[in-house]
Amino acid sequence: QEDRLVLNLTAKQNVALVSSEEEAEKRLAEMELSDSAELLPEELSGGMKRRVAIARALAFGGDVLLLDEAFSGVDVELALRIIDKICAEYKEKLIIVITHRPELFANRDYTEIKI
């Protein structure tokens, strides 16, 4: 539920902690944050911080992705675009989502989604 961003690092530097700078730029672009890559966390909105945290998680990789209230503060249309990107990339892996916004996942065509 917490973004856990390093306060004195830019969005790009936060993502690059677990990857390369090029990977960080790619992941921020996927989260529609290219224009905010050089901003510090204090300069980002709550939803933007969430997306930086998601970008960092995706850059880290792994076999399981745990998203705990990852879309709070993110508008519905943007959240749906991000969810589609995540599900496309993790289609062979386990994604666990904890949310108070089940409408983001209702009527979606995910193969084994359990709400």
C-alpha cells in the first residue's frame, strides 16, 4: 500500500535502482510518465507515485507480481491501460491484486482472474 520511493531520487532513478537507466525509461513510458522522469517524489501526485512504484516492480521482474492497492489515485481509463500492459507481460506468471476497486477487473478478458 506504500510507494516506498527514495525521496532524494528522481522517478527515473527510483526505477533504475533495480534495472538499467534504459529499462527505467521504458517502464516509465509504459506508465505514461516519460514527462515526469526527472521529478522527485515530492513533485509527483499520489497516482504518479503509484505508477513509479509499479514501473519499478515491473523493471525488477520476477515470477510473481503483488499489487496492493496499486491503482489508488489513478483514474479508471489510465488504470485499465496499465492493467492491460501488466497482464500482457505477466500472462505466464502469477499476479496477485489487492484492491478496493474491483470494477477495474470486472468484465475483463483475463484468463484465470479471481475477484
